[in-house]
Amino acid sequence: MADPAKTVAFIGLGVMGYPMAVNLRKGLSAEYTLLICDVNKDAIAKFQKQMEGKGPVEVVENGLEAVQKANMIITMLPNSSAVKAVYLSPTTGLLPGALSTASSSSSSSSSSSSSSGTPHPKMLMECGTIETATILEVASAVKNTTLFSGTLTFVDAPVSGGPMGAEDGTLTFMVGAAQTADFETVKEVLAHMGKRDAVFHCGDVGAGTAFKIINNYLSAITSLAASEALNIGAKMGLDLKLLTEVINVSGGQCWVTSKSNPVPGVQENVPSSRGYEGGFRIELCEKVLRMGAQLAGDVGARTVLDGPALGAFGEAMRDERYRGKDARVVYKWLNESERR
Ligand code: NAD
């Protein structure tokens, strides 16, 4: 078996995880083994084929096997139930795996003078956008496990940048880590998948997820707000390119108006100008906005705009004309809707 200290596991080879794992394998030196794991066997087979000759790649069946073989485990999972399954399942989970590794390591050390008896430190890292309550549940379970073995650390490190950023290796990472040293450890690995200067230590475990959710809360609402404003101009027959230009040097300027304008043809190389394809899907936008509303409720922060914005995104994404498109498709939805 490869040295666990020189083995990294990646679980969840989906839209985001697959290209992240490709960049990780390319970034790690050949003395490192990359373990891959996904319930989708096609993704595993494709990855093995694509990465042939690019350094050692091995397949593991689940979190339990991954943590027994690797000291660093990265997960890129779609939702809370997948996270709970991968981390907490008593039969296949990362945490029971770490516990069994720690106890077998310490019992073998009592009969072997060559070993220090200290199991290798294990670092677990979730990079998906997962409900804060689940992240904190896993963090608390890890803490209890740490009390037993003293060797297990969990950080949350959600990303911004979407599938294009994952492919280009230019993701931003928002890391929640209890200790600066933990952050420095994960930063070395994350730098293979993102920009080194865009790996941020946001605070304690859970803070990375909070940063991510709060940012997306704002960008979801500005997507709708910019779309409403520009649609007023459209209904008046104004020059929307000029209107955008003026907004972008005035008080209404925001990322949406300047970098991903919702009006087709106003900017080149943005989703709205290619049929709202290849951007941040409206369903994901709605999911994270909902998480933001939930987080606001959990911490007692008063909000006004989340309710109407959720209603708008919900109505648009239930309509097959807008479903699956970039979230800025709310402009088209407004433009094609009757005023109520
Ligand atoms: P996805 O559904 O394409 O990928 C998830 C992968 O996890 C799939 O390959 C699935 O088979 C695998 N998986 C699910 N359960 C598993 C289990 N128990 N064991 C092993 N593998 C399992 O999702 P995605 O678009 O790659 O997103 C992943 C995460 O990143 C989500 O939390 C999402 O919110 C977040 N995110 C997505 C984007 C985006 O634009 N797609 C951008 C930023 C963040």
C-alpha cells in the first residue's frame, strides 16, 4: 500500500469534482497517489482513462477505504444526504474508517517498537456548498472522534468559479478551519485546483460555507434586481448597451451588470449572449439563496428580499423555457411575463 502521507483521496467526480481531480492529479508530483471514489462508475472509468500515464491513480469504494489509505481526503458532494453518507455511515463512512485506522495503528504500535504509536494526522475537507447545519454536524462528530484518537481534522472549503473555474484551475476557495496550521496544510493542496492567492481563511469551521452562502445570497438578489431594472429599460425601448454603460459608472453598478449582463447581446462571452448556456444554473442559484434564507433565520438576521426572490427563481425554473439555464435567465423570464 502507498504511504498514506503521500496519498490524497478525492470523492465526488461530478461536474465540479471531476475537473478539480484532474487538476489535482496534474499538480501532485508522481510520488503521490490519488485515490478516486464516486458512486457513478462511468465517471471513474473516464477519469482512469484520461489520466493514464499522468501519475498513480487508484479506485476506492467509499470513505472508509479512502481514509484508511490516505491522510488527506477531499470531498465534492452534491448535498447534505451525500455528505452524511460519506462521512458518517457506520459501515462505509470516513469517520468510522478513521477510528478503525487509529485503533489498529495504536494496537500494532504496542507490539512494535519501531512505530511511534501516533496515527498519521488525517485531514478531511468538504468543498461542496452544503447546509451549515450539516457542516457543523460533521465538525462536531469529528471533534468527538478527535477526542478519541487526537488525529482527525475537518475543514469546509466551498468554491466559487463554477465549472469553467474548475476546469481552468482558477477556483476561489473559502476555507473554514479551526487552526491557521490546518489552513496552511489544505492551502497547499487547494492551490493545485485554484488560484493560490484566492484561497481564503474565513474563520473557524463553517465560516467558509457561511462566506459562500452569503456571497451567493447577494449575487442571486442582484441578478434579479439588475434584470428588473434592465427590463424596465427594455420595455421603454431604450438602448440597453448604453444603459448598461451608464449604470456601470453609476450607483447601480454590480458584478451582474458589469461582468455577466443578463441582456442578450449587451456583452460578449457571457451566458446571456449564448442562450443562457454554460453559466451558473438557476436551480443551483435558488438552492444557495434558500440556504442563505435558512442561515439568516438560524442566526436571527432580518431579511426582506429573500422571499420574493425565491418566488421569482422558483417560478422561472418551473417553466421549461428557463429550466437548467444560467440564473440570469430571470431577465428573459421577466421580459416574457405579463405584469401583475
Ligand atoms: P454533481 O451532482 O455533478 O456531482 C456530485 C458527484 O458526487 C456525482 O458524481 C455523484 O455521483 C457523486 N456522489 C454522490 N453521492 C456520493 C457518494 N455517497 N459517494 C461517492 N460519490 C457520490 O454536483 P456538482 O455540480 O459537481 O456540485 C458539487 C458541489 O459543488 C455541490 O455542493 C454544489 O452546490 C457545489 N458547487 C457547484 C457549482 C456548479 O456550478 N456546478 C459551483 C460551485 C459550487
